Amino acid sequence: MTLTFLRVKGDQMVDEGGRPVRLRGVCVGGWMNMENFINGYPGHECTLRAAVDKVLGPEKGQFFFDRLLDYFLGEDDIKFMASLGANVLRVPMNYRHFEDDQEPFQYKDAAFKRLDWVIATCKKHGLYTILDLHSAQGWQNPDWHSDNPSPLALLWTHKSFQDRVAGLWQAIAARYKNEPAVAGYNILNEPVCGVKGAFPRVNALLAKAIRKVDKKHVLFVEGNWFSRDFSEMDPKLDPNTVFSSHNYTEAGFSVGPYPGKSNGVLYDRARMDQEFLWSNEFMMKYKVPTWVGEFGAIYRGTKFDQDRLRVVDDQIAGFDSHGVSWTLWTYKDIGMMGTAYVRPDSEWMRRTQRIRDLKSRLGCDTWGQLTKSAGPTTVLALGKAFYRDAQKANVKLEKDPFTFPFGQASRQIIGIFLSELIVDAYAEQFRDMTEKQIDKMMQSFAFKNCNIRQGLANVLKRHLTAQPEPSFAEGNGAGKPVPRKSKPSRKRAARQVSV
């Protein structure tokens, strides 16, 4: 398959021959941007790297993470994705691979060599790549997935950070401006900007920086508040722009039947379609191209995992019915969401089990934890007490403890403060390991040593290859109206599943 440059024409992408192209595939989180629930550590990638360096020394610490990168994504993984029918791989990136904070605007060749490899290998197997800045200098959101060990998103208020992000994108665009296998640049993942006017201004700054060196590639631009709010978005930001929403749904995270109720709301195929329309009103109104950059479900090893597959199946059916592009989150992990996952009896899982069990009991990962875990339970009690005492003092709070502010409190108290307390203990699990032992342990992530979540692979392949097999979506209430009043709050974070 020959991959040509893509461009925007009306409300769709087309190739150089003017033929419509829909990009459908997966994201590869946990590779050039690690995440705690994907890779298994507590806290944040930057603090983990510092702790591992302290235990192993900087040279062996670098070897540790290089081997993780080597094995986490290989050609066998990309061949497998191609075999499912995917035509795109979204590549989340952490700026720290490219630039040190102490040496701004000095870019590391090793990071570009990683990108060169993944682009070339995807191209070989007929897949486009979307380059996604998941963790930006100064942080575009306050969460772990932007490798942010603080509650502040400073990108929006500090020009120095904005200039560094623009500089990095300009360096990336200059390197790949003549590469048609790159579908385009996802300029910021899940931005969270509460400063009026800063969101459109920074988007325009980044678009301008890229266009100085690259006139061809598509810009993939996400809405504010975790890719859900387009109220400040300029539909004419750039004529070659695809707009992106993230479409996580509560039905994908619950433990119970689907179709069925969660928190008193009936979730079925009609609800899935309605939530898509709510998240993509901007694109529909202005008739601009749409890409669902992330969606997915959490699999907890229970009988209800089949129901989560039905959720994903219904979501994809809805996306396809609207003719939009999509990428599933995520391709590989240690067992929560991935199509491929590290085997439970692998060396990585065995060696890290004690601290992983502890952080699970404490609820340290703010993504995917249930409220029965110790940490969320404690924060919920704190939130209720805070709200109750505020009421007694006749102080009116904008939100109650079950919505945005206390969801963020949970992330800050547990995800930042408490989880960081056990990062050193996590790193201690690797003390005195030789390079040979490290290499063997990291092979746990190699495709040949991973399990495949076959049900999810089957759902993907059925949609990606349009195989005429029975769908989970049949007979589950499609077409029923969903009351408009139940639209989720724009500040209800897309990844917020516990208080």
C-alpha cells in the first residue's frame, strides 16, 4: 500500500488522488510517554526515572528505560495491528525524550531516531502515524498522563513554556515535512486551560510555528477540558486541520451489565451515539473533519468484561456510522485496557507485584480505581465533610464533592502526594540487577511474550475489515431517545472515574 500525503477537503481527509481516507487504528500509550496504569509504577514517569537512576545509577538507569522502549513496541506489534486492519498508529510523546529542562531548544537525536524507526516500520506495513505531544513543556493539563507531578498546567500562563513547545513542534515538523507516512501532528493531548483566551491563542501559536516549516501535514487539534469543550475553538484555525474529541463513557468503566444502568443512567447503543454527538457538536456545526483520538474500556477480569467489549463495539459502530476517524486507547499495557498485555507470570509482573498490590489497595492510580480502594474512600469522606461544613457556614460551593473539584482533589492527594511516597520503594525492586537481568525482565513487554485480549482484537478486526460477523450491538436499544439534560458537564474530566 502506497501512503500519500493527506489533506483536508470539506469535512473529510483525502489522499493525493482526492480519494476519501478514514484513519482507524490504535494509540500506543506507555511507550514514548509512560503512564502508571499502563506500565505498572506509582506516580509519574519523571519521578520514576529519577528513583531508578538513584538505585541503579544514571548509566544503568538509561539502559533500563532504553530496553523498555526496545521491547514495548517492535515490528511484530505493528504487523499485528496491520493484521487487524488498522491503517494508523497514534504515537504519544513526552517532551522529555527530546529536550532537557536545563537545556531548552537543544534536541536529542536519540528521540528522533525512535520516531524514524516507528514511522518507517509503520510505513512498511501500510500504517500512517499521528505524532501526538502527550506531555508538553509546562504541562497542558494537571494529570499523570502529561507527566505532571503538580496540580498546575503552566503552559497556558508562561510564554517561555509556550515558546519551547512551539520550538519542539517546529523541529519535529522540519524533520518530517517530506514524509507522507506521517498523517499529521496532534499538537496537544487533552488540554485543560481555564485562562480565558489562552486556549485559542496557544493553538494559533503552535499552528503558526509548524506552518513556518511544513505546509503539507494535517494538524490534529483537540478541544479544551480533556478534548470535550470546543467553545473557544476557531473552526478556521488552519485550512488543513482535523478536530479531535475523546469519547470515554462511564459504561466503559463500570462493573455491571451493558446495556444497563450506571449511576441511574441507562447506557445502550442510543446513549453511545448521543454522547458522540454531544462531544462533537462543534464538528457537526461547522462541517469540519472529525477524529475520535481516544476511547476505550477497562477490563477487570470479571464476567462483565464481555459487557465492556459490547460498549467498545457500539462506540465503533457509531463512529463508523458517522464516517469519522478513530484510534482506540490503548494498544498494550499490563492488563487494564490493552489489546495486548503483559502476561501475569512474566518477570516484570513477578518482580513488581508487591508494590503494585500496595498501590492497588491504596488506590494510587487515579485512572481506573474503584471508590472502594482506601485512598478514594478517604478522599470521598474528606470531600463530604468539607461540603457539609461549608454548608453549615452558609458558604455556597460551585460544585458538590462528587463532581469536578473533588475528583481533582483525589488526583492531587492520592495521585500526586501519596503515590509519590512509594516510588522509591518501587525502584528498590530493581536494585543490584545486572544489565543482562534487566534485558531479560524487559522482554516481558515483547509481543511474543504478551497475551492478546482476543475478544477486543475480534471487535477491532470485525470493524476494521468489515467482516460480516454478528455484532454485540444488535438488539440493545439503538434508536431510543436520550434526554438532553443528562449531557455530562464539560468539566467532568474524560478520564475521571472515581472521586
